[in-house]
Amino acid sequence: MARLFGTDGVRGIANKELTGDLAYRLGRAGAHVLAGSNGGGRLVVGRDTRVSGDMLEAALSAGICSAGVDVLNVGVVPTPAVAYLTKALGAAGGVVISASHNPVEDNGIKFFGPSGYKLSDEKERQIEEVLAGDTGQVASPVGAGLGRIQHIGDADDRYVAFLKQTVPVDLRGLKIVVDCANGAAYRVAPRVLRELGAEVIPVFNIPDGVNINAGCGSTHPDKLREAVLQTGADLGLAHDGDADRLIAVDHLGNLVDGDQIMVICARHRKSRHRLPKNTVVVTVMSNLGLHLAMREAGIKVLQTKVGDRYVLEELLRTGAVFGGEQSGHILFLDCSPTGDGILTALQLLAVVKDTGCSLAELAAQMERFPQLLENVQVEDKHRVMASPLLAERIKEMEKRLAGQGRVLVRPSGTESLVRVMVEGRDMEQLQDIVRELVEMVKEL
């Protein structure tokens, strides 16, 4: 069978590609691989606010229970909350139903292991093999052997308590706008900030099942920028639909992306001797300005492919604990086993409070080079990427930049897109290069 798992679980249009039947079978297969062939054990299940979450949660949970494994249902919570609760509750694994920053028609199913880390490629392959093989290998008990569903009513309380103890910062005196993307953060994010003393202005915090990520959240920060300027807030924070990302806005309305957040936190951590291996792990999408700012601070930077799973793998391989993506998906492995947008916000706010500097002053530690990115819808992203004509054209464009920039063309890990990114100092030149490459990708 074709590989189901992408860089962030199984994704697709709900009820078309990601059907109730597939969710049921994923539940059975995941229970078999994570909880053992004889059934027993428990899996944590959580989801975001998408309307399709009801259907997929019911089907997934039915599949898990049919394999003799109990479901610990934590309801609508951020993805990192499922990772935390999986370990805290001693479960055999966790499952999140979410498509993160994608539009409402999409959804996804992502598994965590008992430690709260995302599953390895090997574990995902095992689940796929069970799906493709004889379903008779999965336990199908009857009577008392069936799994049960237990609703964990204090999931938010447990997660909030965890977040507060990771960064015990006093936020009194700060006025903060928080954009919850009408997603999984809508209860927890404002609550944590208020309990730590901040004056909080929540926006996009009334989910209706279909408005998740709709013109809001970390991928649409314009409304957040407007709210910060209108309210005179000290800063704004934007999460995505499952709250594993953070993008910020300073009091002047300037965007502060994941690269700048990593520079701020890494340099502060180094100054406080809290940056193991003196290393930060980023992806190939990180801005040249990040590399220059880290070099200036004497911090080593390692690069991976795009995807937080690859950042995580490199962190675990090297013993470093801090890294992430320009998109705002940032990992603090000394606090959490997965990217956590709310935890990242608290880490960032702790630097603001500790230094007494505004977010604008802190973000100025990094010069952001002009970077253009265009997503091109294609029928077959793998065929496009295999084109020798495209490879040759990319080389030509890199020569044109003459060492003052770079070209990155890559397939999306979750959608049928090819992403064209060009970075350099001359915006007019960047626009020309992007236009030429996009036209070529469309023709292939």
C-alpha cells in the first residue's frame, strides 16, 4: 500500500480521504502496535475544534476499543497537551486528531509514544503494515475484554499546572493579545496567561467547528497586528489550530517569527548557561539572519530537512535541547517532548520580563533577510521534484544570486504543493527568480 504517514501523521480531507473507516482501522492498528498484541493498556485521545473531529474521534476510539485497549478521552486540547498527558497518565501512547494550521475541511491523525515523543518512522511503518495485512492479527476480544472510554475531566487543569511549573514567570504589568485561531488553544492559552498575572485580550477564541484557522492564527497574523495596535498591548501571540506553534507581534505591530523567537531564547539561554551543547537545531527554511545572529553570539547551528520531527531527531542525536522552525514550531526538550506554542510563549515572555526589554528590542537582535515563498499546487509533487530541468534551473538561479542568497524548492510534507523559496538582499531580483521558478514548476 502507498505510504499513509507524512511528516506529521496521516492527513487528508475529512470524510473523503481521511474517512471514518480509515480512522477505525488506524485505531485498531495503532492500539495493536502501541499497546501490544494481547490488548490491554490505554491510549490518550484528544482533538482540535474541527467539525470532523466528532466523527473521527468516534471512529478512532471504536477501533481502539475493539482491539481491547481503553481510551482516555481528553477532549479538545492542544496537541502538546496530549503528548504531556500521555506520559503523565502512564498511557501506552497518545493520538491527536488535528490538521494543525490547515483549513477546516482537512484533518489528521497523529500518534505519540508513551514518552510523549512522536512515533519513529519505524513505528509508523509497523502501523501501516498492520493496516495492509490480515486484520486477524489484531486482537478482537468480546465481553469484558473490550476496551472502554474514560473521559478525563481535568485534562485542562493538569496541562495548565504543567505549563506554569515549566516557566514560573510573573506576567503582571503585561497586556497581551492572544489569537487562539478558533482552535484547540481557545480555553487554555488565555487561562495560563491570566493565572500568571497578565492582562489578556483573547481574540478568535469562539470556535464553531468551521472557523478554525479562518483568517486568523499563526498563518494569518494581520488581525493580531491590528488588535495589538488598537488596544495598545505590549505584544501579541498567535497560535495555530492545534497550538503547537507560536508567532508573535511586538507593540509596534512588527511580526516576530519563529527564527527571531529562537534567536531571542537561544541567546538568553546561553547568557544564563542553559543552552546544552551550545547548539540550536533549525531547518533549511530558517533565515540567513538567524545564522548570522547565532554566529555573532557564538552559538552553533545545525540544519535539518523541513519538519519538526527532523529537528527532534537531530536534538536527540546530539544531546542538544533547543531548536525549531521559522513557522513557530519550537522545541524545548528540557521542558516538553514536542513543540508547544503556549510553552514557547511563556519562554519568550520570561525573557521579556527577565531582561526588561520590549519584544521589539529583543527581536532586533536578528536582521531578517528578505525571503519570498510561493506555494504551487501540482498534481504530482514527486514528479516535479525529480525533474532534471528544474534542478538545472535552480543552479542557474543560485549563480545569479552570486553568494548573496539562496534558492530552496521542496515538496510539502502534507499537501500536494511544491514550495518555492528564494532569499537574498535584492527584493526585485528575488521576485524575478520566484516568478521564473513558479512558472516552470507549473509546466512540469
